[in-house]
Amino acid sequence: MSEQQKVYPVTPELAENAWINKEKYLAMYKESVESPETFWGEQGKRIDWFKPYTKVKNTSFDPHNVDIRWFEDGTLNASYNCLDRHLETRGDQVAIIWEGDNPAEDKKITYRELYHDVCRFANGLKKLGVKKGEVVTLYMPMVPEAAVAMLACARLGAVHSVVFGGFSPDAIASRVVGSDSRVIITADEGLRGGKHVPLKENVDEGLTNPAVKTVEHVIVLKRTGGDIAWHDHRDVWWHDLIADCADECPAEAMASEDPLFILFTSGSTGAPKGLKHTTGGYMVYASMTHQYIFDYKPGDVYWCTADVGWVTGHSYIVYGPLANGATTLMFEGVPSYPSHSRFGDVIDKHGVTIFYTAPTAVRALMAQGEGVMGDTKRTSLRLLGSVGEPINPEAWQWYYDKIGNGKCPIVDTWWQTETGGILIAPLPGATDLKPGSATLPFFGVQPALVDAEGNILEGETEGNLVLLDSWPGQGRSIWGDHERFVQTYFTTYKGMYFTGDGCRRDADGFYWITGRVDDVINVSGHRMGTAEVESALVAHASVAEAAVVGYPHDIKGQGIYVYVTLAEGFEPSDDLRKELVKWVRKEIGPIASPDVIQFSPGLPKTRSGKIMRRILRKIAANETEGLGDTSTLADPSVVDDLIANRAVK
Ligand code: ATP
Ligand code: MG
């Protein structure tokens, strides 16, 4: 049986003990799409409102009037929901476990401590005149102060815009210009894999860009004590700013539709888009998905390995878990430092029960071969999650067997920066698992597959993934450019939200993301997603990672160009090339036969770890002059190597 057909049924134990079982899922799902007002009117009460809402849903996907509002007449505060409301019941419970880059450094912060830290820093921000509605830019390492800064902004009603700490000075500048930030929060340096990341220096350089005109204050957290330049008129130490601040600070009452944050997409398919997320619907959706999809229960130690610079970090390190009163682990380092067993080490050290990571990390560990997890046991784990890209069935299986010891369900969660929270994923007590499938929609989510003309396709089929109606966590606009929001998501198929992803639905109604619609390959009239061919390649013992793109081909229209990174212990050769072609023919069929295979030591990835096929497509087509927006590339040198070693056709 190939991995793709394997099914892991819900275990009786989970069916019994998880929040949601199969019957409950079906009943709740039905209500959520048939009576969204009633359903969400009830679910909205899971968070605390200063003034309760009376209106629940007011949304339109009409391209002439895209307007999305949830709980619009209620008022609340996100920071209050993550902190104040827990003080009485779990003030002394650990809110954040911090694990440093250096395994000897860690820290535990209780809800009460976090509350006071946030209040104190919010008072510090007030001293700088930070007000409701203004945008504050964060450029931070993965330290608890990143969460403190986010929650302090939310407390005052300021809109945070987190710029991932791996981005360049130019990226900081362009994001600051787009948001007119007056205040930037950063640290002297970050630490990742034992190396120092010059955060303050990058900010200094970004601010020399003449287009940046608004910045008045740079707040600097002392993380490493490394040498930095100082500008007295502008820079202030975090510890100096809060030295005389009170540790109580009232939480501003925000309208449900007041913005909570701006966040940029990863930039896989083009220039990143700065999504605007608002308060009420987002909080309801982040906390609800966190509880049910991860089957979070009091006592769990929950670890999401994302960076707070990505939406996964916003919704599933900070807002979702803290709204639920969970213990959330924040990790400063990288999976390969000081050794490749670091994930296992951290899981054992802190007794992690729920672990959420990305396919890129799983494939990187898998490529290290047997024994990569060292002598770690990982017996505390009970649930695993995946996000960011389709997880190849082979990688799924490895994750299941080697990290989860063959006993933890994997929730493969499909969603986007735009969606605010997870839209398609299994519920551990309700949904059977199929390796490589994100399975079924969450409550209130109405996926559909459409053809190029926007006709809805029924049953077992393949098409473009759209969403037919709004859900509370949905992004409301692109900051400062509502027209781009409408153009990007609502004009391709009238009345529907277009995700940009291709997808297959199987006979059981399960969804399988096949890759980006932009990346679809058309070989002799046959349309193919990238995920299937890549998964076939990854299933070969020699292949650590593969990326597949189309390139102009005289006879077939498009040929299949494959980039392959080999696992430890394998060397490129013509024989291996032939073997891989044969392998794909056998796994999928002659139509998917690679025309060209280029072995490469690395693949171009976004800084969030996703393969950027648009760049590989240009290289394959020998259009290396105009590679498009490369600002989100993690390692630009990979591209030079790929161009230099371009396989000649
Ligand atoms: P940009 O929109 O700038 O091109 P991006 O789409 O990579 O960048 P994100 O919002 O970080 O930015 O990623 C969302 C995309 O990631 C989805 O549209 C999908 O293509 C992919 N994705 C996320 N999770 C999954 C998953 N579980 N399975 C398959 N694909 C996934
Ligand atoms: Mg996208």
C-alpha cells in the first residue's frame, strides 16, 4: 500500500477524550455553515467582552463592496483576554516557557508575571506617546519580550507590525514606510545557532533610507550586551524606559473591528502583502482553533516552533494559546544547534505534549539519516502538527514514527497569513488521518474547488481552492491598499475568496493541497500540481528535498524540471539521475517523468522555510535576469549556485 492510501483512524481513546468526536464535529459543522449567526453568536462568548456584541456577522465578498465585519458592535481587548482574565484562576501557572539558543538558558514566566511585564512596558510605550491606532514596528529575537511588546501594543490599542528578525535593513525600511511607524522595538542582537544577529545595526541601517521619515524612537532590549551604535536623540534602552513604570495599566476598550496587527505574507509567490487583522473575530477564531485542532487541555505543554514574525507565531504562540490560558513554549534557537537532536532535547527537558512545526524542518531532520534524534525519548508527546507547505507523505510518516514514536496523531493544518487561523485540518478525536492530506474544514469554513471559469466542481475532483463565505479570523484588508486586497483575492472568481492554492478532493471528501496554482505544470495537456511529483521524489531514499517546476518544451508545451537535494551519504551521479526518473515513472506514471534533474546543495526558500518555485521556474527557463522580488529569500547565495550549475537541456 503506498503511503498516500494509508489511513490512521481516530483512536478510541481520542474519540472518547478529545474535545470533539466525529458526531460532534458533524453536528457542529452543519450548524456552523447553516446558521453562522447562531453558531458564532454562541462561540464568540469564549472570549471576554467589555461590551457584548449584538450583531454577529456582516460580511460581503462582492468585489464591488468587499467588507468583512464580525461582532462589530462589541468591545474588548486582546491583551486583557490573554492576561487579566486568567489572573484569578491561573495567575501562578506558567504562561511562557522560554528556551534559549544556548541550551543552558531557559526561563519560566507565570501569567501574573507576564501581566505585570506587559503592563509595565505598556506604560513605557505611553511615555513615548504611543496611542490607540498608531502602528508600532517590532523587529525582535525570539525572547519573551517579543510577546510582551505585542501584548503591550494590544493593551493600548496600538497596532503591531512584526517584521521577522531575519529580514534585511531594506525590508525593515519598506515595512516602516508602509505603516508610518513612529516607534520601533528591537534588541541589541539576536542569537541563533550560536551566531549573533545584528538586529540594532540592521534597524540603524534601515533607518538611513531617506524614505523613512516617521521614526522618532527606537526601543532597544539588551539581549547579548554586544557592541552597538547609539543615537541619543532616538534610542532608548528597554530597561531604562520601564525603570519607573507602574506594573498596572488599564486595557483600552477596542471595537471588535479595530485593527490588532499588520503582518506580511511570506513572499513565496511575489511581493509580500501586509494583511490587516482586527480584534474580536481574530481572537475568537485563534483561541477556538487552538483548543480544538490541537485538542489543548489544561496541563498540556504546547510548543509551536514558528517565529513570532510569521502568522503562525501570532496565532499559535501568542494569541491563541494565551487566550486559552495555556503554557506556550518559545524557542530562540534553530533545530540543528547544538546538534540535530535539539527538538527532541527540548521536548524531553520541558515535557512537551503538543508539538507544532513545519515540513521543511521535518525534511531537514529526515535527511540526517538514522539516529538524528540521538538518545532523546519524546515520550511526553501526545500530538503533532504541521504547517507551511504540503507535507509529503514520506515526511509525514517519518514525523509520525521517529518524532512521535508511532503514537501521536499529526494535524496537518492548511491556512494562510490572510486567514488568521487554521481553515483545513483534522480534529484529533474526530477525523481519520491520511498522510499528506489536510483533511476536512474547521467549523464555519466552506471550501470549494472551482475550474478556471469559477464553476464549482462537485465530488471527487481537482481544482482551484476557494472559500465561499467568511470566517471570523479572516484578514480584513491589505494595509493602506484595500484595492489590492480586492484585486488579489476577490476578483478572480466572483463572490468567492480565492486562496491561490490548487487542491484535490478525494472520495471521502478529504482535501489534499496540490501546490500553488501559479506553479501548476501543464505537460502535453495534462495539468499537474507540484506536490505529488515532489512527494514521489522525497519517497526515494536518496532524496532529502525536491522542487518541481515546468519549463518551456518544444513538444510537450511544458517539460518537468526537477531540483533535488540529496540526503546525507548520497552523491550526485548520472546513474542516480536515471534511477530517479525511473522511480517517478513507477510511482506516478510516464506523464510525470522528469525531463531534467538538477542536483543542488540547497533550494531557494523564503525566510519562513517555504520553497520559492517562482525563482526555480525562472532559472529553468533561463530567465535569470528578472528573478522578481527576492527580498524574502533566506539565502540568496543558493540562487547563484543554482544558476551556475543550471542543467543544460
Ligand atoms: P505569498 O502569499 O507572499 O506568496 P505565502 O503564501 O507563502 O507567501 P503564507 O501566508 O505564509 O505566505 O503561506 C500560506 C501558504 O502556505 C498557503 O497558501 C499554502 O500554499 C501554504 N500552506 C500552508 N500550510 C499548508 C499545509 N498544511 N498544506 C499545504 N500548503 C500549506
Ligand atoms: Mg500566499
